[in-house]
Amino acid sequence: MRTLLFLALLLGGGYWYAERRGLALGYPPFLPVLYWNYTGEARYSLRVTGTQDAVKLRLEGELREGVLEVGLWAGERALFRRAFRGPFREELRYQVEPGLYEVRFRLVGAKGLVRYDWVATKFVP
């Protein structure tokens, strides 16, 4: 009985916290991320080497509320940006020169599940 009461308090407290502060559970790119009323930004560095290279981003998920903005940055310059709402399944490729880039994921009021993956690869038109 105590275990059930403790579990109920834990779940109730988690729900209360998620509704008021926002919650993100998961670790991209290895695990899908569950968002609940989450607003925030994540930045990941990516080094590209070689010739005719590209950055490939794969996004899959469904947001019941909110928006996900994805961008590729070289320093302070945005190379591309894209916004997602509702269900989505996209593979984005952008041809780049060798160097250091940053992949940014920005979420505003997001509720849903998203799976991310990004990699530097050979560019195939």
C-alpha cells in the first residue's frame, strides 16, 4: 500500500512539474525525446571534413502542441532553418564546406515525442 501511495505521489508530482515548468526525457540521437510543455534550445557541434560533404538531419515524431525549429549554423550565420508542427518525418540534406558547424533544435511549448539523428556524410545530389 505504501508503495502505491509513493508511486501515486511521484507521478502526480511529475505531472504537476511538467505542466508548470516543462519536461524533456530522452537523449538524442540515441533515444527519442518525450517533451511535455517544454521550451528550450539544444546545440550540438558537428565537424565536417573532406570534399563534397553534406550535413544530413533525420527528424521523426509528432508534436501535439508547440513547434520545433531546426537549424544548421556556421558560426553566427544560419545556413538553413525549418519549423515542424504536428506529425512529421523528414530527412534534410545541406551541402557544406569542410569546417565546424552547429545543429540547433529549438522548441516552444512542445508536447510530443521526437527522434533526432544528424551526421556529416558525402553529398549525393
